[in-house]
Amino acid sequence: MIENFDYLRSLIVPITEKFLAAKHNLFLVGGVVRDALVNEKMVSPDLDLTTDATPDQIRALVEPLADAVWLQGEKFGTIGLSFRDLRMEITTHRSESYISSSRKPSVIFSLNIEDDLSRRDFTINAMAIEADNGNFLDPFNGKSDLENRVLKTPLDPYESFNDDPLRMLRAARFIARYDLAPVQEIIDTAKELAERILIVSPERIREELFKLLSLHNPQKGFEFLEEIDLLKKVFPFDISSNIKILDKTFSVLKPNDPVMRLSVLVNGVSRKEISKFVKNLRMSKDEMRKIESIAVFLNKVSEGPKSKKWSHEEIRRLIDLTNWGVHDSISLIEASDLNKADFLYSLDELSSLEDLTSFESVLTSQEVMELLDLNPGPVVGEILTWLKEIRLKEGLITSDEAKTRVLNKWSE
């Protein structure tokens, strides 16, 4: 533990010296301290620090040393910077709370590190290391709670969750990541305040949801959200049946793709509801397309083939729909607990006959233009689309055969 503390302090010696020279304190705080205690992620970590310096003073102190400085959080007391290979945020000691209808914190600065730690979300994140001398501050016994696998808040849970309702969703992540048991007071208070999550911005909810989905196994977190009635606030439709197979979902799907995991969580929900959900969470267009295409894929697999057996064309079109290839398509089906041995058999059969990596035209746009002496334009795209249709319907054709067909149909 001490070695980890010393290592973290060694990363920021020039910055520490700047603050000390200006007679300001500086503390490593939050997740990096927690992870140092459990020996996690000690190679070039992102750092959170807190100080009694004001945002203007922080900026003046770090600008001569930083490779870059960003000020998006300045009005909330935070200055971000990159320094050597590190990214860090330095925040003025603060206390923050939400008014009843606000989505943004109202910030009050403090000169006292204990005040700052008291406003942290959980005791396991309310610890600090003094940057100059390595003193360990743990006024709320976070180290003990981490060792005993207990989740508590520094202050009364009602005050903590009322200040920032996202903490109820964040609790799920820490419960799952560190195998913690929340004290009963957290459970009871979260149930009482679950409705208050609606004041939190969609962007913050999405970010926290993705962090939860990116854990190796988030199951305990989702069980907690279901227990406190928060699941139905985040997901405006019933996913209770999918929650029951989470162990299988998370064992099959990699944690580095939270969008894919989310797609399985919403399996069985109508495309219209899914579209509304992802838009409400301000997801990117790529994320929206991925989730919607997987929903269609799983629905079509669930519905079964048009006739008694899956045709090669049906298989190709479904694999092309997600654009993820055979392996990921199989993973999706397994993670969704779909009993579709017939589809998997047909997929295996076809993959032994042809490459299912891509269904794009065997000819490039340049080859099409040279073949027909065309300039770039919509006709070229139309020909490529036509060739892709051939690929989906018939399977692989050679480049020479593709050229012959193009000449026969398009040379006039």
C-alpha cells in the first residue's frame, strides 16, 4: 500500500512543488487512492486531486507545467490537464448539492479537506493522500469498509443521494466491482429516492450505465438496481426476464463492448421502444445503429426461417445486418439464451462453404469506373449495391464473373 502511495506521489512531484511554493495543499483523492489500496491499475493512472487553491489559482499554477489544460469543469472548481503521460483533474475543496429540479450541481468551495471528503459518494472514495508527505487521510473509515466489503456513505445516505441522485446508480458499479454489500440504510434510502434519478442528465446516466456494463461481471450491480426499483427508472420498459440470464450474458460477451451487452439486455423490446430509449440517453449514431441492428437480428433469429430450414440467403442477410461476423453472431445468440440450434447449425454449415467476413461487392468502385469508363457518381454506387445483392442471394462470385455481369447489364 505504502509503495503504491509513494509511486503515485512520485508522478506529480513538480506539480506538488508548485502548490507547496504557493502555500497551497494538494491531495490525491478518490478512486486512485481506493485502487492503490487494492493494488489496482498502478501504471499511468488517471489522477484526481483536490486543493484549497481556487480554480484561477490552480490554472495559474499548472499552466507552466502542463502539456495541455482544459477548462470545461472550471465553474464547478475543476481544472483538467495532461502532464507527461498522465491525465489529471485538480479540484478546489468543495461541497455540492442539487436543488430539487436541477440537473447540475450548485458548488460551494471549502478550505478544508475533511469537508471535501465528507461530500464524496461513498466511504471507499472518501480517502486522500497528502501529496507532499504521503499522509493517509481516512476520516470515514473507507479502508476498513473496503476490507470488509461494505458500502456506506460518509454522510447520511439521504443527504448523499439527494445531493447527487446518480450516486444510486454509481453504487451498483461499486457493489459489482468490489463485491460489496450495501448497508440496509443505503437500500432503504435509494428506494425512497429512486424517482429522483430523473433529474440527472441523460449523458451522465449513459456514462455510468456503460461503466457498469464494462465490468467483468456487473450482475450484482443490476440485482441491486432491481432491488431499489431504479432499474425501471433507467429502462422505461420491462427487462426483468433478461436480468435472470445475466450470468450467461456477461460470461459470453466481453466487457470491453458495453453497447453489445446493452443490446442483449433490451432483447425482446420493440424496435420503436429501443429507438426512443437510445435517443433519450443521447447515444451516438453509431451506438444507436448497433443496438437497433442487434435488436432486429435477435428478433429475426427468434422468429425462425421463412420455411422449414434457414436458407443460405437468410443466413447471409442476418450476418450482414450486424456486420459483426460469425463469431459475434453466435455470441449474441448464446448470450440472449435463444435456443436456436437450427440457426447455429445452418450458420456453421454455410461458414464451412464460404467466407462470411464481408458481403460487399467483389469489385471496387475504381474497378467499376474503369470497366464502364464512368466518372464518380450515383451510378457507381448503384452498381456496387447491385453486386452486393448478388453476393447476398447467391454467395461468392469471382471478380471475372462480376465484371461479366456488370458489362451485360450496364454497358449500354
